[in-house]
Amino acid sequence: MVPLSYKAAWEAVDEMNNLAPEPVVLRFAGGRSGGGTELTAFGRRLIAFYRALEQEYQCALETLSGSLDQAAIPDVAEFRRALKRMSIRTSARNQFAGPIVAVRNGVVDAEVTIGLEPDMQVTARVTKQSAENLGLGLGREVLALVKASSILLLADEDERISVRNRFRGQIATIQEGPVNAEVTLNLTGARYVVTAVINQECVRRMELSVGKTVTAAFEASSVFLVAVD
């Protein structure tokens, strides 16, 4: 038994699908035969790779621990804890991964475009200094992070608003709270999932419901980039 709630498990699956180069899990909408999920061929290979890597890692760790013990160096667990603390941790619900396909430099900032799929891109705006510090250039793999609170939901795809990133999708879930609601979209024609946190009044005013098609939009300045070495 995995100590993970149903909601947290689905959020983890959505994150893996967003970050992997190919879908890991496929969802099927309910119908006469009911909905369901299926592990893709890429997902099965990923699990096999992880298990093989885990075995090799354990063997290497045992060898390393023996060497450290002989050299009178403190327990390897201390080093593992230190490395864990240095690992990237983020609270951003929306995470995308891909190579940089375009960089347009301005006077004080740079517009960086990340390619997710042939017809899907995310644009970020960062300072020129940040772009230089991260070594952002064509082909560089990056993570694009967007907080759920930065996502706008538009009922009309052609609604006049100056937002660079727009993605059409169907509402998959609505988690209602006392003040805000968490709305998750399956993007049309893509394997990606986008999650937004909006006011309950907006949910009622827009008459949002599962299955309804809306547009998720967010500013280029709301995208945080993490360079992947």
C-alpha cells in the first residue's frame, strides 16, 4: 500500500506526463464500458529502466559505503541527506520540460520559447542577466514552471486579453474549496495537463463544469525557468 491519496496520485501522474518526452499513462474517458487508464510502452520501459537503475545504484552505494568506512569517513547517509537538501524542490503545480527553440534578446530582458510538441510552445520572459546566468541558448533543456494561481481561465478563446501563452482544453476536475477552486484541464490535442486556482465566484460566473472547454492563459513573465544540466 502506497501512503498516497487518490488525488495526490493523479497529480503525480499528470506531472510525469508533463515532464516525460512521451506519455507515461493514458486516460480513457468514461462511457458504456467505463473509463480507465493504461500504462504506455514508454511507461513500461521507464519502469524497467528505473528498476535496473535502482539495482545498480544500490550496488554502487554498498561499494561506496565500504570504501568510506575503510577511510574512516562519516556514514554515507549524511552525504545523501545533504544531496537531497540541494535537490530542486518547487511548489509550482504546472511543470513542463523541453528544449529552447528560440531566444529573442531585448534591452533588459529576454523572451525564451520552449518547444513542448511540434505545435505547442511555452514562452517565458526573464532578465538578460538571468538568461546569461542560466546559460540559456538554443537546444538547452529547461523546466518551465507556472504556479496554479498564475493561470487565467477564459471561456471565449478569442477573448481580448494580452496574454502570450494560451492553451485550449477540457475541464477534467474541479476541486471546490470555501473561497477558491482548483480546476484541472486536459489540453486539446496534447498530452499535457494544466491546473489553475481561481475564485469560486469565477467558477459560478463562468458556469464551469467537468467536460466544458475553456482556455488556460498565463503571462510570459509568470513562467520560471530551471536549467537542466
